[in-house]
Amino acid sequence: MQAKDIHAVIRTVKREIARWPEPVVGVVARQSDRDPFLVLISCLLSLRTKDKTTGEASQRLFALASTPVNMQKLSIAAIEQAIYPVGFYRIKAKQIQQICSQLLERYLGLVPDSIDALLTLPGVGRKTANLVVTVGHQKPGICVDIHVHRISNRWGYVKTKNPDETEQALRKKLPPKYWITFNDLLVPYGQHICRPISPLCSQCKLTDCCDRVGVTYSR
């Protein structure tokens, strides 16, 4: 893929994903008026968990508490019960308690809008931090998960070995106007078309510019 192709590619991906459900963290953000705390917690729950399970767990948990103050009052057992069966639910329940405590002690109960500050919170990696900054605070950032990493490399737009390298490469190459929405676009595209194994290249509208790096078998 040539750098100049990215504009047409983004337009095409936007049209294609309109037929699929919105990613769960985006739903939480939209329904909560982009509450950074709810975005943070729902993103934490979504790690290693399918969207349907994350959405249902988020609803159960937020019905019990939707602020750091109220969430901290819940017992770990209550949080576990609310979020089960998300992946690593016992670990995440403890992390949620710890996050709430640190938000109250260090940030007056507010979720920071700095990636560096967010990375100091339990369980928060660069993907989650970038998602909170972009979706929750509407500030520039590039959230790179496995889909963004895979597709950006498969296109030949970047050549990197891991998501952290992909984020840095995209910060240098991707036009800033696409930073905030890039993850929202590529996640559903990666789930439905540009899959990890046996991507549906026959249904893809980007075959003219995709380098198909690493693709040995497709449908």
C-alpha cells in the first residue's frame, strides 16, 4: 500500500463497517456521553473477552455503580459476580477496585487524560490508555490492538513486529485526522473481513491496494 492510498482506504472501510454492530466500548461511550471512567472500565473488561459478553457485563456492573466513589464501595465479590464471565474476571475485579482507589487518591476521582498517567493505573496498557484518551477525552491518540496491528501490516502500510511498534509507526505516518477513529474502523473490519486466519479477501474492497503481507491462504 502506498501512503497516499490511506484516504481512499479509510473511506472504503467506513462504508463497509456500517453494516456491522458497533464495538462495545464505542456503545458505552455513546450511551454515557463519553464518560472517561465508564470507557476505562468497559475497555478493561473487554480485554480477552468477546463484545457480547463485555457489553452484558458492563451493563450489570454499571447498574450497581457508575462512578469511582460508588464502585469502590462494592466488594470484590460483588464486582466478580457482576462481570462474570469476562476473561480473567477475578483479576479484573481487583484491578477495578485498585483503579477506583487510585483515581480518588491521586486524581480527585477523575480519569486522567494523559497516556503516561493512565499507564500507572493497574491493568492499563497502551491500548486501553489510548482508547480512553481518544474515545473518552476526544484527544489525539492511536489505539492499537491486535486488529490494528495485523491489518496495518497486512496492508503494507507499516512494517512492525508488535502493537507498540505499530503505534509509534502510525504516529509518524497516519494523518492526524484519522488517529481517533482508526481503531473503531479497523476492529470491526478485522472481525468480519480481514480476519487473522483465512481472511475473506474475495469479499474485500481493498484488494487493489492491499499488499496481503503474510497471507498464505484466504477465502
